[in-house]
Amino acid sequence: MVEKSHTSGFWPSLYDPFRSMGARVADWFAPASEAATNESAYKIVMELPGVDDKDIDLTVAEGVVTVKGEKKSSREESGDTWYFSEREYGAFSRSFRLPPDADPNQVAADLKDGVLTITVSKKAPARDETAKSVPIKRG
């Protein structure tokens, strides 16, 4: 979070309610998702009905999985015919911070029936084979 400077003055505070509006709108369009874990992996499942796999960009960087994409619409208008649509279209982006034991080099994704499943393997527990006994000196 960025701290507001005491030298910012009066005017910037007028715009404070609008600063996070873009993030709130993006959250509204964000696809529903869930996360789970088991002994060997983390799983993220997202609902992406109507989104083609070529319209999804999945990246892993600095311990964060990011899914970006776009649900495209096609409209047909002719004459005086009126249409309505309750479906959501547009770009979306969701990011998920991985736990320290997640292996960013072992990520798999599968899109089936409008559901994207991302699996991130867990790292094997580190074994400290260099452990040695430390003598304690008397003071």
C-alpha cells in the first residue's frame, strides 16, 4: 500500500473514492475460483465458460500465478429487432500468491468444459544433510 504524503494537500483527497474504483470493477468481472491443497500439490480452479484456450494467458513469476484472458462477444443487429444480453464479456485478470513450498517450475493447466484447472506441485521438503553438532563452551 502506498502511503499518502502529508505534503499532498487538499485536492488529491477529493479523488480518493475514485482511486480504487478500477480495482473494484475488475473484481466484479473476475471469474469465480477456488483453491485447494493436498500432500503433493496446490490446485486452483476457475470458471471460464465461453473462453477459448487461445484467449487465456497463464504466467508464473516471483511466486505469483496470474491468469489473464478475454471472453469475446459477437453481436448481430438487424432492422428493428432488439436483443438483450445478461452475459458478461470482456477482459479479466486474477492473481494468486503461491506459498513458499510451491514449485513454480512444476505448473500444469487444463481447460475442460469451461473450467480451468491449474496444478502447482509442492517442493520436496528440504533435507539438511550438512547438520553438525555444535559444542557449547562454558563461560
